[in-house]
Amino acid sequence: MRVLSKCFQALYSLYALIVWLGIMFLILPPIVLVSFFGKVKGGNIVFYFLRFWAHVWFPATGIRVTKKWLTPYEDRPLIYLANHSSYLDAALAVKVMPLPFRPLGKSELSRIPLFGLIYSRSVVPVDRGTAKGRAQSMRDMLYMIRQGVSLLIFPEGTTNETEQPLLPFHSGAFRIAIETQTDIRPVIYVDNRARLAKIKFMSLNPGPCRVVFLPVVPVKGLTMEDVPQLKKQVRHMMEEELRKYHNYPALQAI
């Protein structure tokens, strides 16, 4: 029975990969074309193609995505902060995040021929290696927000493989929110780890994929001195909501 189960899992994972690649190859030519339209206009159009991919792939693989807004959707640029527990997080973001938005991404990937062009339109490249790079990254983020584009940041900085609901948060996302005076909307991905554990593609399985958008956290008037308290507030909100869906060990001291 165990061998049969593994065979079904392998076939399912192979099927999911084929569908993934098939849709990507279908939309790749128009994505390359619109990438030449510029970082804002071209990038916004790129995400409509990526959303088409996500709207097809998730149902085709039996992954049922649902969204819940704890307070009404606000049609304005925000900084969305999401928990990071699976490599499925980026794909789910393409399906559920309000458009237009951009995640942050490593700037060095923008240097890859052709892929770098598409990549630079799909993310806000971030260079943390130098003071000049960090300053340029901040200017790029501020420019996107002023163009009406929201940002998506994973404040944990890496995938959470612990038994706790969240890793400690880095301060960068909260500094960005305060520097750009852009309000924060926390988001939790409830089931991503259950659908795809760590980086093991063979662990992919069908089932629910719930997303919860928490209330907006205003940052107007806050200064850098408020970063620790803001970080603590947002992390508490996200952890409290996650604990409504899963049994985690006792609360950690922050």
C-alpha cells in the first residue's frame, strides 16, 4: 500500500510539473514582448499573464485557493507582509495578491540575459551589498509605490522550517513602510506548508490553500524609533491569526 501511495504521489507531482511548464511555455513569448514596455507598465502586464498561469495551474492540480478579508479591501498602494513557510508562497502570491504589486527580489538575478529582463519587471530588485545599492533599492521601492504599485515582503527573510508559526522578523520591511509612509497589510498563508513541504517537490499534494488578509496597520507619523514596536505589533497579529488554524507549541518570547 505504501509503494502504491508513493507511485500515485510521483505521478501527481509529475503531472503538476508538466502542467506548470506547459502553461509557462505558452505565456513566455507574450511576457518577453511586454517586458520591453517598461518597469511599471510592462511589469503590470507581465503579472496578468502570470495570474492566468496561476488561475489555471492551481485548479488543475486540485489545490483549492480561498481568500478571506478581515476588513474590506482597500484600493491603494500598501506594503503586504506575508509569512514564508513553503516554496509555494511565491506562486500563491501571483494568484491572490491585489494587482498591481511587486515582491522584492535579489538584484543579481537581473543580470541574467533575457530572464533578467523579465525578472526585473516582475520584482523590485534589491541590492543590500553596498550603501549605493541600498539607496537605489529604496528609490525603486518609493517609485513603485508612487506609481500605485504595492510591495510584497516576507519579513522572516527565509522559509520557516520550525514548529513555531513564525520566525523572528527582520526590521527592513518596517523601515521601508515608515520611510515611504506606506501602510502595512499583514497576510497569512495558512496551508502552504501542508501543500508543499520545504523544497521537496515530491511532497506536493492537493487540498485547501487558505489566505487571510488582516486589518491594515497605519504607519503615518511613525519614525525609525517606532520600528521595534511596529514589528512586534504586526508579528503578534500574524501569529495570533495563524494559531486559530493550527496547533503550535506555546508562544515564544519576542
